[in-house]
Amino acid sequence: MIDCDVHNSWRSARVLLPYLDPYFRDFLERGELPGGRDSFPHAHRPWLHPEGFMRADAVPADGGTPGSDYELLRDQLLDRYDVEYAILTGDEAIEASTLANAPLASALVRAANDWTIDEWLPLDPRLRGSIVVAPQDPAAAAAEVRRLGDHPGMVQVLVSTGSQRPYGDPFYHPIWEAAAEVGLPIAAHLGGQGGVNANPTGCGPPTFFWETHALLVETGMGHVASLIAHGVFERWPTLRFVLVEAGVAWLPALLWRLDADYKALRKETPWLKRLPSEYAAEHIRLSTQPLEQPHDERHLWAVLEAIDGEHTLCFASDYPHWDFDDPRQIRLPDEWRERIMSENARELYGLPQRAAVA
Amino acid sequence: MRRVRACRAEEVPPGERVIRDVDGLSVGVFNVAGTFYALHNRCPHRGGPLCEGPVTGTALPTDDFAYAYGREGELVRCAWHGWEFDIRTGRSIVQEHTRAKTFPVEVEDGAVYVVVGG
């Protein structure tokens, strides 16, 4: 099994101090922080989880942050489920996208990336990292992609789904160009809802956490439509875009709508050569967690068949978050299981069979 | 096959179209740059009155992400949902396999004839 969304964390954001240059180190040492001395600078989302976001059984013995203790992560996830690779997505780092101070955000994600490379990747050959970037400064983000793009342990570029504009906007193209150049997929993980980023729902802010969490898929819809419409996959035909933790069952309906409207109004985007659904099939991948849970699983499978779920979905557990999916409990058609649990991610990230590694 | 007189040629100057009952079928007769074409006035998408929509050009396909308008007068945009069809072939310019029915046209002694039942 390849797990495409594993949240390694820090006990204190102060682990980043050695990785920051003196100017930005000063911000972290003496500046205002949203959650006290150990917290990471970000503009917190306005929806607070009433139970604290983490699996209750994932707190390390020393009381630290879930996901911060390698041995517990190994025992609860890597060994328990015989994980072949775990794609680390960090935890708070993508929230740097919410900061108005883009240079600070870029410095923080650079530090977080170096910390992941130094402190996590050497721990276990099953771990792979993500190059987190702060998209509010596309030039700095592109530079970060190029700085780390050839590191063998870093397998994707990572942004939050929360953003100031939909990701097809030419404002972001320097980042995608850099990703295409280094040959890495781009992943957008649920998060970054707050600060300078756009409201995640078009009708205004929802009230409750669970209500909001269910609706955050809306940002994924906006990014998929925008990336396709702006011709990002015509500009960079090798690019893959992975939506992480943004739901899956909405995608077929969105693509049906995009195809229908494109057929009438293609003149707005004459650079497109194919239907939106055809670009999606080739370039968009989705992580499964949290997979929708209908009363009758056949209803979900019928919908996922419409997006060739067998070849477009990649398993993710989201360990150690509260909405974790257990790979042994997740219900999928038997004939899709091997591709979704490992082979789609293997192709996406170019991961060799572990037997060949050993 | 039957040849049915649809209209006088002078009724359809270049860039224009008329719609006529041709042997019980509603048919649009178009003049594209001096050549006449006939399309069934029924859109293959959802059955709308295809030939009653605007005769237009469109944004030309591009490889360099630049806008260029062209093909003026070569396309008809269905009156209902706006799908664009090539008047000369009846084909949708988004998906070629979606095709409006076309009829052969003959012009003789100032009259336009549509060949139906072929």
C-alpha cells in the first residue's frame, strides 16, 4: 500500500529556527504567533475544530503533537498496514499560504522543507517528502521547486487548496512551469482556509466546523475548472495535479458540466484541444480520503466509474487526523483495489517496487 | 432522391440564410462566400432550431494562447444552446462526430434546389 497523505508534524515550530536565516528567525523567536511560543505563524482559519483535529489515540507518550513521533507513526501506520511508501505532507506548513507577508511565508516553507529532508526522510526508507511552497509569491515558490526538485526523496510540489485565486490563473504559472521542468506532480491539500485566501464557499462563510469541512471540496472544484480552462495542461503536457483530501464524488458531475458548457462556449478558450473531461482523465488525480460514504456503496462506485476511478484515485489515510481512513476498512471494488491502493501512486510519483529497492 | 426548389438565389446573399420547408423538412439554405449549402434545421445536440441561430465566425484554434477571430460567416451557432457547426460540413467544431444533416444543393436559372431523400 502507498499512502498519499501522511501528516508528519513537529512538537514545536521552533524546530524551524536553525533552518531560517537570521532575519526570519527573529520573527519566529520574538514575533507574534497565533498559538503561543511553539506555534507556526499562520492566519488561522475561522472554523475551529471542536475536538482538536487529531486522532485521540495518536498522541505520543510524551504528550506531543500527533504525527511528531516517528516511532508511533511507524507503529500505528507504516508497520501496522505494511505501507510501502508514505508521502509526507507535513501539517501546518501549507498554512503559510494564509500569510499576507509573502516573504515570511516563503522563508517558513523553505525551512519546513529542509527540516523534513533532514529530520524525517533519513528515518525510514518508506518515507517521501513534499516540497511545500507559498503560492502567494509565485517567483519564490518556483525557486523553491527548482532548489529541491532533484532531491530523490521529494516527490511532489505541495500547496493548500485555500488560495487567493483559482490555480489555473496565469499568476501561478511560474510555479507550474517549475514543477513541469523538474518533473514533479503538483498536489493541493485541503487547508489554507483563512487569512489572505479566498472564502472557500461562494455563498459566504459557513458556521460550523463539520459543515465547513464537508463543503471545502468546493475549492477543489474551482481549481480543477481553472487549471483546465486556462490550458495549464496544454502548456505543460506532462504535468499532473493531485487533489488531496478534497473529496472525489463531485468530480464526475463537475466534468459533465464543464464539458457541456465548453461545447457551447469554446470560443473563450480556443487553446483547448480536447474536452475538459479528457484533460482531467489524463492530468488530475485524487486522493481517496475522506472517501464519501453513501448508504449503498454501489452508488459511489457507479459515480467513480465515470471518472475511471480505477486509474485516477490514489489511496490516502490522512494519519493522524480525526477523519483517518483505514486501508483495511475502505470499501472499493475488488478489481480496482490494487491500482488505487498502490499502482496509481507508484506511476504518479515514479516509485520503484520496494523489492527492487531492498 | 428528389430535387426540391427551395428559394431564389438572390434571396440569400453571401453571409445570409433562409429557412424553407423542403418536402416537409425544415431546411436552412446558407450562402457562404458565394456558395450555397443546406442544413437540416434540427440540431444534433438537443433537437433545437439549428439554422435559426446566428451565422458567425469564431476564435481560431491556437497553439500560442493568443486570441484570433476568423472563419466569419462559416459557422452557424444553434439558436438553443449555442453549439457551433461548420455550415459546409454540418459538423460540430468541438466534436466532429456530432453532425447536422446536410443536403446537396444545386443552383440553376437563379433558383436554389435542395436534394432530399438521398
